[in-house]
Amino acid sequence: MKSTLRSQLCIFDCDAGSVRVLLDHAGHIEAPNWHKDGYLVVNGGGQLFKVPLDAPALQLIDTGFAQACNNDHGISPDGRRLVISDSSLTVQSCIYTLPITGGTPQRVTEHTPSYWHGWSPDGVTLAYAAKRGVAYGLFTCAASGGAETCVIDSFEHIDGPDYSPDGAWIWFNGERDGQVDLWRIRPNGTDLTQMTDDAAVNWFPHPSPDGAQVLYLAYPAGTQGHPAGLDVALRMMPAGGGASRELVTLWGGQGTINVPCWAPDSRQFAFMRYSKAE
């Protein structure tokens, strides 16, 4: 019998330290966002879906012509708009925004490839990973579109930029000398600070809405890129720096927490884990 991938959309309770499965799906879905009105947004098969917390099921979101959405999507701070990264018209990933209820995407980034990861708390600016030369750098631009700003591009690779809730920092994962660690930088490109220094390959930092903690994905030492299908861990560290702690281990990686996934009250977050089912 042919094996198929099963996706479990999970909720981690920070107070109890427990995991519950919200939705067990016989297929591939990825990258949950948490809307303040009580539902999650995930992607699968190039499309986006809403998953109500009180009645979990995949509900298709109308994204118009954008039918090649990848797992770099999110929700505006006021909850009224979606941001997507899609390659339907551009071959390489391009960033668009559209109403939270669905509609026609409006193009944001002029250049590709661009992969969204963070929305500033004031709703004005998007942060994203983009390749404009040899390597990927961290860029920002207005959420309405326009000229982009390179915040930093002095790494072998940069991904996963996400704002702190006060807008003072952009966290990201950066690779130097083959090692991937978490870093943070001011939006104006100053005060670059390394935040992890261990053997793990650390990706996708997400500051909690209360500003206290940072959730991230830890790959085994020596992992190249951010693949799917590995034994990985979700870890948490103080936002000001310091020792991290392991929350849960799982089979996953790519698609697990690529984008902001915290509940508004900082007491829960959503993530994906996967399994092979016969």
C-alpha cells in the first residue's frame, strides 16, 4: 500500500506544557497563523484555508489568481488583511496582500524571489527574506508596496524575519560559516546581535505577543537548509537572551512553524507535525 503523509495541526498550551491535536488531516498542510477571532490559517496544495478553533475543518479562502501559495503567509496586526507569497504570475515567489475574507491579491514586492515573514506591529511595514544577489538578505517595504530597503545581507543565508511586539527588533535566522543561529537587528539595520550559539541548526524565531519569549525550531546539528521530514524540536528562549528550553519533539521541519503562530494572549501557539500512514 502506498504511504501518504498525514498532517496534524496542533496547539501547545504553555501553562500546562501539553499538546492537543486540533485537526488530523490525510494530506499535506503547513504553517499555521492564529487569528484573534478564533481561527487558524494554513496552506496546502497552493491554496489557503481557514480552520475554526471551535469546529476544526479546512475552509477554502478565495485567493483569486494566486493558486501557487507557499507556506510564507500571515495576518495583519488589525486582523483585516492576509499577506501571501505566491508564484502564480511570477515563477518565483512574490508578496501580495488581500482582504482576510478573501479576494483579489494586490502586489506588494516589485522584485522576486520574495518570501514574507513579518508584519510590523503598527501595520505599516512588511519584513521578508529575498534574494537580490548571491545570497538571501532581510528586506522591508511598505505593506502597500513601493521601494524596498535592505536591512542586512551580510550572511550566507537569511530567513524567517519576525518583529518583536514593540517593533524595536526584527528577529531572524542567519547562517555564517555553515552554522545557522538566531539573530536580532533594529529595523534600521543597527545593533545586530547573535541570540543563540549552540550546535543545533536554529530557524524561524517568533517573539510572543507579550514580548517575553521567543519560540523557534531547532534542527539537528549539521542539517542543511530547512527540510521537511526530520526529527526536530520546538524550543523557547527569553526575548532578552539566555538559555532555551525544549517544549516538544516531533517529526517535521519545513511547514511546522514557518510563520507567526502565537495566540494573542501568548499562552498558546499552533504548529504542524507529520507522520507517514500506510
